[in-house]
Amino acid sequence: MKFSFFLTVFLPLALIPNNRFVMHDIFLDGNTFTDSHNVNRNNWVSDFAAGLGISYGKVMISLTQMPRTREFKEQMDNHSFGSITLLFSTHIL
């Protein structure tokens, strides 16, 4: 069995964070057709991602963390979420 460790930093667009310009977000801007509750949102939102993983034989586990910039001005902290991936590899041939 072969054991390997890897560290990955996912920064799309040649080491530039994933930037988005948001014109309308119904969750932050409220109803589209009538007046409703809303917040002062930021038009530009950026995502970053970094992760690490370990593989042993046909099994790989990886962890990824993705922080995101504030989506609206009253937001207390940046939002961050992560994932755990477990992969089993088989050869079909």
C-alpha cells in the first residue's frame, strides 16, 4: 500500500480569489415585486478555498475550508463553511 499526503490551495483564476458581482439576491434584497424587509448588501463577494488530504491505497480523505467575505454591511463576521470528502477508488477494466 502506498501512503501519501497532499496540501492543496484552491484559488481559481491564476491565484485570484473567486469574485462575484451580485445584482440581486432575493434573500438579502427581499421580494422582487413588492416592498419587504431587506439589508444593505455588498455587491462584490469573494470566496477563497484551501484544503488538505491524505490517501492510503485506494482510500482518500480530504478536508476543504471556504471563507467568504461579508455579503451585507450589518453582517457580524465573514461566513465560512467546509467539507469532508471520502473517496474509494476502484479500477474498472
